[in-house]
Amino acid sequence: MYTYKLHLHKEEDGGFTVIVPALPGCITYGEYIDEAVSMSKEAIELYIEELKERGEKIPDDTNTVEYSLSI
């Protein structure tokens, strides 16, 4: 089991872009938050599948701590 942080960015025209920082280039989109999260799960699964086929290491965010600071 792998753990990933998702960054959801609300778009001006509506919907949400999702970036998975631990997986470079793993970006997806959904009209609503639930759809965006669902799409990100699918994108992550496909990304991991490709890494496995190539025999590459699968990174994740298990040891990553995230903190938001407002100034």
C-alpha cells in the first residue's frame, strides 16, 4: 500500500486540477472535488503500473510531513 498527498487547485473556470507531487507529471482534473480525487486514484494506479513494468522504484509520501503556513 502506498500513500500519496494530493494538491487540488480550484480553477477559475471551474473544476479542480490535481497534482501528485511524489509522482512527477501525474496530473489530472475533475469538475468536482470527489471526481478529481477519483480521477487522481486512477492516474496514480496507472502511473504505478508503468513504474512496475519498467522495474523502477515506486515513490510515495509515507515519510512526508506536510504543513501549511499562512503569513
